Amino acid sequence: MSGIIDCETHYFTEGYLELLRSRTEPPRQEVLGNLRKYYPEPSAPTVACPYPSAIEDHLLDLSDTRIALMDQHSISAQVVSLTAPGTDMFETELALKQARDANDVLGAAVARHPDRFLGFATLAPFGGDESANELERCVADLGFKGVNIHSHVGERYLDDSRCWPIFEAAQKLGVPINIHPTLPQGAMLEPYLGFGWALGGPSLGFGHEVCRRPS
């Protein structure tokens, strides 16, 4: 595949939004007219990230409208993965179901536009063999090119042995794992709270997440 490939783009599903809006504890979402308020962290339940509904509309779109926007900006293809909060924020059984449902939605879009969308699977990080099997399904049946996983799960990093089946499956399949920085959680978030929620995200926290820690 030649041309410009956008390797950092995401999507939402209607079912995933319905789940977030049905919850009373973070991660959850509130709808206020054309404003969305996303509450990401159980340890800071009143801390919200507001954003306009237009962003949500773009994330939900895996149709010709997104393709037209790609053409407008000379993007040949997108590597697409589920956006935040990610299935790692939920208990394992719910995470497994949401991951499979989200992968099915993306798989259908890849089937419609195989030359424009390259799928990255979303998985339940602590799902063990079930997550490994889901990755195999995504690669073998849905044509995905790899997996996107957040850099930590709660306050545990990916060296937790519960994540190993995913890494073993990716090695067996010969597909890459994109380790995506995510919001600090639990005690990790505390240094940022006095400066506003956004500082813990892409503006600073993501950089901290991927930098080498001093020995």
C-alpha cells in the first residue's frame, strides 16, 4: 500500500456509547445538548472531560463520509482502533463482550473498504485465553493487521502476567501490538488533578507514560 497512511485514528460504536451513558460510575458519559462530558476515572468521579458532539459524530462514522474526508486530505488509508476509554476500563467479562462487539463493527467497515481501513483489534487485557482467541479471530476472520492496547490497566502495567496470552498470540500470528498511552489512573492521576484534567492526558501525561524512567 502506497501513499499517506494515518496510523493514529479511532472510532466509537453506538453500543459502546450506550454503555457509557447507562453507567453511574466512571467511566461514563453525560449528554448535555451538543456537549458531551466524559468521566474517565473512578478515583476522581467528579473530574470530567467536556467535548463537542461533532467529535463523537466523526468517531462514529466508518462510512463514505470518512472516506471523503480522507480524500480531501490525501489520506490513502487509516489504521483504525477503538477510542478511549477502551475495554481495559471494565471488568473482564464486560470487557470481553464489548471488545468483540467493537471488533465486529470495525470488521464490517474493513470488509466494505479493505483498501482504506486497516483494523487494529481491541481486547480485554486480562481476558487470558479468551482475548488471545479474539485476537486470532480478528486477524484470521476480520482481516485485522494487529492490536491496540493501552499502556496500563488500572494501576498495573503490561508486564502483568494476565496480559501475556495477548503477547503470545500476537507473536504466534506475526502481528504488531500498538501500545497506546492512556490517562493516569488511581494514584498515578493525583499529581495532575490540581492543574486540570487535560494535563494528565495528551498534553503531558501521555509523554510521561512513554518516557524512560530514571533508574
